[in-house]
Amino acid sequence: MVDIERVALLRDGDGWAVDVMLKGGAELRYRYGSETQARYFAAVFSLGPSVLPPASHHVFRRRQKTRRGASPVRAVG
């Protein structure tokens, strides 16, 4: 089991992140594309998993939203 001291949920200009601070002083940062994903994994890390995945080394970019209703689709039934 990994000795986790603290888990913090962060929002910055790049999106959402979870910082996991270990008792030995190490800090791992995991980036997520949405607040929901970040909150879910913050809860998982708080439970104290036995193994932690490698930290994120990339930044998520927001995708442009597609226009809804541009081409109507009819249900076939």
C-alpha cells in the first residue's frame, strides 16, 4: 500500500488536476479533462490504492464544441 499523506483537487488555466502528496515528500500530479474525472480520481487516491499510476506529463487541451442541430437526424423505428 502507498503511504499517501494528502490529496488535493486543483483547477488552473489548463484544466483540472489532482495532487497526491506522499509521506516521503514526493508529489505526483495527475491531469484530467473534466472536474468530474478529477473528483472521481481524488476520491480513489484518498482511499489509498496499493499502486499509483505514473504522473501526468502532458496538458489537456479543450476541444472546440461542435454545433448542435446543424444536420437533423430522424429516428428510424
